[in-house]
Amino acid sequence: MTTLTLESLGLTREEITERVVEKVAEQMLAEAEVVADEDDGKMRLTLSFAETLKRKVLERVNMAVDDVAAKNILPNVAAYVEGLCLQETNKWGEKVGKPLTFVEYLVSRAEHYLREEVSFEGKARSEDTYVSWRASGTRIAYLVHKHLQYSIQSAMEKALKDANSKIVGGIEEAVKIKLAEVAALLKVETKIGR
């Protein structure tokens, strides 16, 4: 009887090792697949090694980018914004007015926005297309008025809904009591005649 060896099959130990490693790597790096669970028949997504590896690598890369941004970029941006100086220019590019830091500029724009005259619809003259635009107050007054109107309207609707439900419940109970009283007063007699 002859023994069967790798050499007799024409394969070397290195070729077998290479093929096994290649097959294992191929199976581990296969995409995720949906399989049916034998116990309950439900479909489940099984993540492959490649998908798990990809997620872990992406997670680590994101953490590294966030760390670099927190240490280097954000402090530099904050310093740049705090030190940024803006100055108004005329149509020829000549500087006019006093220079403002970015924060001072934002504060002045916010103050201007809130103190700007608006119509009863909350639109500034530059935003409204009607010729008959009239100022009815500042934007902050308009916003406070709208907020109060919304709050009062919501409270009134809730109170009305509660009152309606209580009235309906009371009427329903009164009708049941009256029907019971009427039913008690009625007597039905049946006579079999002759």
C-alpha cells in the first residue's frame, strides 16, 4: 500500500500554507451577510471581520482627528477670531470709522437687528416689498409680542379643551341620570286579552 503525501500530489508545504492563509483571509474579509437563525427563524445581520475592522479603524481615525483639532486647530481659531479686527471702508477701499473686533462687530449687529424698526408683520423696510410700509415698533418688541401671543393662545386653547371635556362629561352623566329616572317611572304592562 502506498502512502499518500503532499509531494505525491504535486504540492509543497509552502503552497498548502499559502492556500490555507488565502482562504482564511478571504473568508474573514468577506462582506456582511444576512442569515436565518435556526432557532427562531428570524433574519440576522452578521458582520464580517472586514466590517468590524473597518468600523474600528474609522472610530480610531475620528478620535485622532478630534484630538488634533482640540489641541491645535480650535485654540488657533479662537485666538484668530478674538484678534480679528474689522474696519468699514468706503467705495474706494479707504478705511472709515473705528476698527472693531469680531466680537464687538457681532454685538453691534445684534443690537442693530433687535432695535431695527419693523412693520406689524415683523419685516424691516428693506425686507418689505409694499410701498405703504409703516413702522410699528422695534424687532425685539415684535418678537416679545409674538412670544406672549403664542403663550397666551396655547394656554387658552388648553383651558378651553379642559373645560369642554369637563362639560361634556357632566352633560353625559346628567343625561344618564335622567334616562334612569324616566326608565324607573315608566311601567310597561302587557295584557293577554280575552
